[in-house]
Amino acid sequence: MSKRIHVLTHHEELAATGSDGVVVVIDVLFATSTLITAVDNGAREVLIAETEQEARILSRNVKGPVILGGEKQGKRLPDFDLGPVPLDYGRDVLFGKAVIYVSTNGTPAMIKAGRTGLPVLLASLRNAPATARYLGTASDDRDIYLLCSGSRGLLSLEDFVCAGHIAAHLRAWDPEFYNDAALAAMQVAESRPCLNWVSSGQVGRALVSHGLEHVVSFCSEIGTTDTVVALDGRRLVPMGNRER
């Protein structure tokens, strides 16, 4: 078995990826949780942007109704339709509409991952088991890079825990094929319930202090969707809608 699992704690570590692998971008609070929710709730298409300016440009080139969503430094962008919180992306709000989303850490990490030339998937705790199952059957002998988007250049605990859960679901492989960060992430993830970890991290604590415990709880739920999402340029592609 030549397949290896690497947890990357910062996007700069993408420079060490090989030429044959798959990158899984994780941003539990909030980008990947929100984008996967948007796909689940019937958005006609979902696009990501690296900056607010790029989001506005993309919106002018999309036919039909468009929802602009996201944040900068945790705050909803002026004149955008929605902020970063996944619970705002309900079926009644966005069914049949295009969503264009931008965030401080998550979408730049996705775009940087795409520039490696490797396939890119998005993962949150909500689809972590489904993503792991997909990786186990669809990635052949390619290395798997679980990229934690983090916050302001630092590791986010919730992303590390999500990476640990994905790695743990692949435990049938020999431990020698995990890097040290993956082994550590698995031990952390399995030592406490997800909600405890997510609410303990810096971002989670800030949300709880602002009365957003219900949002933290939503993002901490593990395995609530079987949706597996890939990134194709700026567009999200549900993997069930194309051949694997």
C-alpha cells in the first residue's frame, strides 16, 4: 500500500505535496460547512471567490438569480445577501439560485489547493465520514492531503479535529502511512465529542460568547450528510452527479 495520509496544518504546507494526490480542504467554521449546506439545500450552482471584488465580478457573469454570501475577518460583507453562517443557507432561501461565496481563510485555501493541479474536495464534520468513504474507494494509491484552513494563519482546533475524524475513518490502512500530524489529529478527535472540541477552539469560543451556540452545534454534527463535493475551478461539483 503506497497511499499516505497527511494532515497539513497550514496552506503553506501545500508546497510539499507530490504530483499524484488529492487535497481535502477543511474550514469547519464556516466555509466548508456553509458551502456543503448550500449544495444540500438545492442551490442551482455554487461558486467560490478569493476576494470580495472577484465575487462581484463572478456575480455579473452568472445567469439568473444570484446570492452573494460570505465574510471578511468574520464580518458579513457590505451589501452581500448573506453572511458566513450555514443556517442562513436554507432551502427556502436559495433553492434554484446560484450562490457565490467568499471568506477570509476557507475560499483562499481552496483556490490555493486548486493551483496545485491536484483534485480538491471540501470537507466539514457534517460530511467527514462520507468524504472518507469516497477517498477510500476513489483515490486509488494517491496520497491524501487533509488541509486545515485555519484562522489568520494559525491552526484552528475544529479543522484539526475534522481532519482527525477523516483520517480515523481510514484506519484500516497501516499506521505507518500516516504523517505525525495525522496521528495526532486522530488521537485528539477521538478523545472528546466534536461539540466539546469545536466550542473550545478560539473561533468557537467567540461564537458562544455572542450567543451562537446553535451555530456551533450545527457545525459540530458529524456524518449528517452523504454529500461529497469537489472543486472544479471556482465551481463546486457534487460527486454523485458525475462518474467517479
